[in-house]
Amino acid sequence: MKQKAVLQLVTCLVSLALFSCRSTKITRATFPSDTSSAPRNTADSLSREKELALARSIHEKVNANRLEYRTFSAEMKMDYEDDKGKKMNNLGVNIRMHYDSIIWIRVSGPLNVEGARILVTKDSIKIINKMEGTVTLRSVSQGKELLKMDLSLSALQDLIVGNPVFLSDSISNIVTTPSIISFTSLQPELVSMFNIFADDFVIQQCKITEKDSTKADPRVVELTYGDHKPVENKKLAFQRKIYVEEKNVVKVALDFKKMELNKPLTYPFAIPPSYTRE
């Protein structure tokens, strides 16, 4: 498993963290709240006062679905593909986390042969590449540059468990239908668009873009969530897909087989003394 490929896997797993993409076909999401496509100023549009009240209600109800936990563990299968023709299908991924403290990831290939082990804390990112006998050690600031992201550990964990991320209380462009509510959420440097189910306010899709439209290759990230199942009275998405576009396109499919909460966990991460440090 090449070092570059490992880093790409880490980026997808611990950043923007999904139905099978073995056919290499991922359907792009559509967001009625997108100002470029959503009709505005229609005759039945909400008054400003009502829209503000609805925005507050949406924000509260979406956040009410957040998963609270002490520890989290999951087993999944992962498919990876980029626009350069690289494909890695049916990878085994094990994730263990302690809230706001640690993320531990094991990636294995065919026959459960371990290819990489990853440890993310508030202070560092460490990657053991067992196929090449190397270990990558980075501080948080170096890791953010390495993974091309600027997220806190808790935000990374939210992405993995499926909690809403980049959701501020600045909600606008609300479009409602009997089945889906679409809206836009603004942050200082990002624009997030959400599609949520109208009956339970569970997230169906999320699209995150950079506000700076002058960049040559602005990052676009789309997350789609499906196959929701109950885990300790919360609905969690057991199938997810990720589409990331910047200079290149990366597509990832995650098929969760198992999720458990609040069980005792260990995070083994012994670095063989013979490994080359990078």
C-alpha cells in the first residue's frame, strides 16, 4: 500500500469520512436550497419572520439527532476510486474512538492482511504503513497540511459517526417538500447545503463548498447517508458515500457492518523499531 494511497485513505476516513461505488458510478446530489437553482420570491414564500422561526426549529431538531457517546467502534467495508484510475475495493476498516480524545483506524486488504494503522489525537497524527515498513509522524498543524483540512478532533469524530458538521445557526434558502427539507448554512469560509428528511430531521445529504470562488480548484465535498438503523435510540447511517472534488476527484463508499457505543476499547499502536520514519 503506497504512502500516497494511505494518505488519501486517511483523508477520506478522518475528514469528509457511501452505497457501493464498485460500479464507479456515484450520482451527484441536488440541493433545492442552492441559490443558483432554487426559485426565490415565489408567491408562497415564507415571510422573513416565519422563515427565521423555521430556521431556528430546523437547527434545533437536526442537532437533537446528534449521537452522544463516550466510546464508539465500527467495522466496515470500504471502496475507493479516483479520477486517475486507482481503485481499492473491499478494504476492511476498523475504527475505535474515545470522544474528544482519540481516533484509531486499522485498514486491511484481502485475507484481512493489515496495510495501515492510524492514530489521531488532539496533538498528533500517526500512520504506520505496514506494507512499506514506514511510519509517518505529524503534529496537528503539520497534519492539517498533510490532509488538507482544518478540523478539530471532535469535528472529525462527528463526521465519522454521522453527526451534522459545518452546521451553523445561520440558516437560509429553506425549501420544504412533504418528504425533504433543503436549506443552506453559512460559516465564515464555507457554505453548507443540507437535505434532511422532513419527518425526523435526519440528514440525507450534505454539500460543502468554499466561499472563495476565485480559487482555481475550490474544494467541493458531497456526503450522502443511507440505510439508517437504530443504535441506542438514534438513527445512524450504515451506508454512506463521499464525493470530493478539488484538483482531482475522489469517490469513497463505506458499508458499515457493525457499530457499538460505550464499550471498553483499546488503541494498540506499537511502532516497530525497524520502521523508517517519514
